[in-house]
Amino acid sequence: MNSLKEEKQKRAYKIFEILREEYPDARPLLNYSSPFELLIATILAAQCTDERVNKVTPKLFQCYPDPRSMATAGTQELEQIIRPTGFFKNKAKSLKGASAFIVENFNGTLPKSVDELARLPGVGRKTANVVAGNCFGIPTIMVDTHVKRVTQRLELSTAKDPDKIEMELKEIVRQKDQTQFSKVVNFHGRFVCQARKPLCTRCKIYRLCPYPEKTA
């Protein structure tokens, strides 16, 4: 490991230790009771708040509790239920497409690998990582908007593309820590290192972050 990478890893782990203590209960804020439900909720959460998705999914999962029922759902009925999440036509297409793919290719059971999950229509690596990391215990880096923002401000990643950010973080975060690292960074982005007005005076990792110096 070269010295620059080693230094970045050391700083990443100092940050990780602080955030892990700060957010011991870091977890997905989407409500779900199965891997399929988390998959569907994560698709719906694109450009929508978790709170709004959580208001929609109880009725959605009551009507369509598994891939087979959702694959055969009436498009208009499905769109009407998920309308509050925005972009409901595209999302309905993704929900039906992913469900049908699961039925046709995996006998109605979600695959467990990130690569197989990412093959589902409307499912990218971020969603695949969320499901694999939280439901199947597979070490993953989950790059959502919060993780992207925080790791860029911390200069742990220089990339803009989420897939490239994932690869960069995997270079400095040990496999066994990747899922938890993603969760605590996500929580820090939600509650402190916010997009428009980061709460730097409340930040436990302020001294390890170069971002305040750039905005002073």
C-alpha cells in the first residue's frame, strides 16, 4: 500500500471509529420485513424521502407481497398506489420488471449476490448493495446521496460516479467493515453533514474534515 493510500485509510478508520460510536443504531430508515420489500422500497426511494416511501409501502405490500403478485399487478393500480413517491410511471415499470425477472430467472426468490441483484430491471449497484448488505450479510459499500456527499467532503473519494466511489472506498475500507461504514456515514450525512447547511459546529469529526476550511 502506497503512503498516500495508507494515510487515507488511517484517516478513514479514525472517522469510522468516531461515527460508529456516534451512531450505534445506524440502519436503513425504510420499513421492510423481507429482502423483497427492501428492494422495492429502495427503488421507490429514488428522488423521494424515506418517510414518504414508508407511508406508501404498507398498502403496496398488502396488495403485492411477493415478486409473483407484483409481476402480474395491473399497471394503473400499481401506479396509483406509488404515485406519492414521484416518477411513478417509471417506478411502476421497474417494480414490475424486477419482479418478473426474479420470477423468471430465480424462481421467485431474490438472488443474494450484488452482481445478480444489479441485473434486475431498474436496479443499479446502489440498490443491489443495500439489499445484499442489509439482508444477506454480504460486505458492501452503499453509495447513496449521503455517502457520496460526506465522502467527497472528507476527501476519501475524488470520484463523482457512485460506482467509482464504491470502488475507491473499497480500496481503503476493509471488507468486514464496509457495510457498517456505509451505514454510519449515511447517518452522519442525514443528520449532521447535510447538503445545504452542514452542521459543522455539531460535527464529531470536524477536526478530521478538510471541508470547513474550504468554506470559511
